[in-house]
Amino acid sequence: MNITISSLEKKHFPVMLDEVVQTCLINNKNQLILDCTFGGGGYSRELLKFPNVKVIAIDRDKSVINRGKNLEKEFPKKFTFFNEKFSNLDKVIKKENEPDIIIFDLGLSTFQLQDYSRGFSFKSNEKIDMQMGLSKISAEDVINTLDEKNLKLIIKILGEEQEAGKIAKNIIKARAIKKIDTVTELVRIIEISKKKNYNKKINVCTKTFQALRIFVNKETTELIEGLIKASQIIKFGGKIIVISFHSIEDKIVKYYFTNYSSNKSNPSRYMPIENNQKNSFFKKYKNNFLIPGPEELIRNPASRSAKLREAVRTKQEFIYPKEFKEEFKKYIDIENAAV
Ligand SMILES: C[S@@+](CC[C@H](N)C(=O)[O-])C[C@H]1O[C@@H](n2cnc3c(N)ncnc32)[C@H](O)[C@@H]1O
């Protein structure tokens, strides 16, 4: 069959679906799976095909509520959906309902990216919105009201963009003449600001767009809170699976799994070992991760930066990982900059 990549790109492909299903279904016992990133429902739907699996799913995006409700009708005894954020996981899970598996498939769904009215894609010519859902501000607010210092910081730190200073300066200049209304106007400002394209493989706008999206949705704070809550509510012996797509996300997940696992019993640089030794609520974690195979990369090029990491919960008592938040305070503080 002759299928072009461009026609395939428009479809929704759950990333590393086979790997996720295999990782979830270790044996034949009854499993409760918490899908924290329902999106197109790809993982939930596939997992519900197994007779001994029940799924609870959440997503912050209002536009997926209907999809969630339809799946509830299809699997009334096996599936429940909540429009919620990672940071409220503990509100969704009741004490007697501890999940065996918790999955986070981070970032945007194809549906969000391809709905140009949401302004996530630099191909859009609509409002610069970028709200995933249950967010308090839009990217339009950020671009048009935040001061230059904070704009630069957001683009530099959350986007890892080397020319952040120039981009922030040009945003301020442009909005002094006229409010920046559309994605096309923002794209133009970034293009004239970027003299060098250090990484020819990615669009010049990618990093700035990533930064704005992370900021608007407080994505690093959400991930940190989500991982902490997931470790509190998961069953002993249960697994947390995370698929990340960029280096900040991956750094956070890797740090958390490594520093709170039994191979590393003293996660804090600041605390004496004796106070800290017990905080190993994950089994040994040796920086293992999976990436998509060659066939998936052809079918779905957007999966190229995916990394799947998993950690298994021990029976250790959960001690709040304060130093985890300390380690990534820089990101949390930036995300809290007032707009
Ligand atoms: C990559 S998509 C998931 C795709 C899904 N695995 C599938 O198979 O269709 C990520 C989804 O997670 C949601 N999401 C991102 N951050 C979230 C958060 N903090 N809380 C709840 N949902 C979130 C997004 O709205 C998006 O729908």
C-alpha cells in the first residue's frame, strides 16, 4: 500500500501504544489503570479491550469531555472520565481505589495541535490562545502584557531558546505599535528576531511556542505535582509510566525516578543522609527508557522525541519529597510570574 507521510500525519496516533500496553499488562490479574492524559483516548480504549482492566481517565481539556462520556457509555462498568488536572489527582482517586498503573503521556494531542483556533501551531492564523484547559491565562495575555525581563526568562528557560533576549525585545517593540493579535504576527516577530537557526531540523518558532505553552499551562508545576500525587495514591508494587517529549520534562522525570529509588537513598544535597535514607519509594531505577521503533517513526514522525520511563513503587512509607521541588524551583518560580 502506498501511504504518504503527510496523509498519515493528520491522523491521531497514540505514541508507543504497543509498549504502553505491554508495560501495563504484566500478568493476568485485575488491574485499575489511571490514564492521566486521556486526549484522543487511544491508550484508554486499547487497555479497555482487556477483560480484567478498568480505567479511570482524566484530562484538563474540555474539548475531550464528550469523547470521555462516550467511552463511559461504551464501557459503563469499566471506565470513568474526569475533566481534571494532574495537580488534583488525589481528588479523583478514592482511598479504596488505588491504581495499579498510572500513565502520563505528556504534551499536546494531535487534536489540540491541529485545531488552529487554539493557536498551538505556528501554521495557525488565529488568536494566540494556547490554553490546554483549566488554565487561567492565554498566550495572548502573556505576549501583550508581561514585562520584557519575564518574557525573556520564559522564552530562555522554558523554551531553551538562545535568542530569547532579541525575541522578547521585538515583542515589546511590536506591541507598542499595535496589540499582537494573531499567531502569524507572532511568527513574523520571531522570524525577524532569529538571525541564526542553530538547529535546522526544527522550525525557528518551535522553542518560543514551547515556552509560551509551558508557561500558560504551568506544565512543569503540573508535572511535578502530578508525579508526587501519583506516588502517594498508587498501590505498593504499582507502576508509574511517563512518556516525555522535551528535555525539561525528561529531566524532571529522570531526576524523580532516580533520586527516590532504592539505588539512591539520599536525594537531597542539603539534608544529612540519616534523615533522608528512607525516602526510596521506587524500586532500583537505572536510567532505563524506551524510544519509538523505526516503524513508528515512519508512521508518526511526531513521536521522534518520545521517551518512555517507568518506575515501580516499593512498600516504603511516602515521605514528601521536598527537595524534588527545590531542585526544579527555577521552573516553578518562572511559571508563577504574574501576568
Ligand atoms: C499527548 S496527549 C495524550 C494522548 C493520549 N495518550 C491518547 O492515546 O490519545 C496529552 C493530553 O494530556 C492532557 N494534559 C496535559 N497536561 C495535563 C494536566 N496537567 N492535567 C490533565 N491533562 C493534561 C492534554 O490536554 C492532552 O489531551
